[in-house]
Amino acid sequence: MLKNYIENVFEKYDTDKNGVLDAQEMMAFFNDLYKNMGTENTINIEQAKAAIQSIDTNNDGNVDRAELFAAFKQLMAAYLFDHYLEISPCKTSFSINSNNSSISNHKCNR
Ligand SMILES: [Ca+2]
Ligand SMILES: [Ca+2]
């Protein structure tokens, strides 16, 4: 389901057909997404670049299918947690501090 969606996104927004979304293409994608959600929000090229940076795991400056897939999975998980289960994933994750071997609850910074 999500995979098909990702394919459609690339079909539509990867306008130069090089298999990755660059900042221009991401900007078009996000702005259409906002329009479909009925919000007046738009993002500019700088915001598109920042968005790419946050999901660009191999740091090539572009978003490939796997990166977009991972980003959407995270987004949807966060959304589901927030809206349906009313617990945020960041509230339920713990980390072990190797310095003093304490276990700390992650603070939600969203
Ligand atoms: Ca492209
Ligand atoms: Ca990349």
C-alpha cells in the first residue's frame, strides 16, 4: 500500500526520471501534499532542502525510494501513535547511558 504510494510519488514528481527526488521535486511534492490536505501551507526551496537533509540517510542530497519509504513509515507511526493510541513513540523509548549505566526516558522534542 505504502510502496504503491511511493511508486506513484516518484512516477509523478521525479520529473527528470533519474530515480531520486531533488529539492525542486520534493518542493513540488510537499506543496501538492499540503494542497490536498486543504492547508494554505507551502514550503520554499530552502525548507525542501532541510526536509531532504533530515531523511537523506546516504547523504547524497537526494531522496530515493527507500529513504522516502522510511520517512513515511516513521511519519505514519508517529501520527498513529499521536492520534489513535495517544502515546507518542518518543515517550516509550529508553536509552542506556554507558557513562553511569543509568536508563533514561527520552524526552519528546517534537
Ligand atoms: Ca529527479
Ligand atoms: Ca539519499
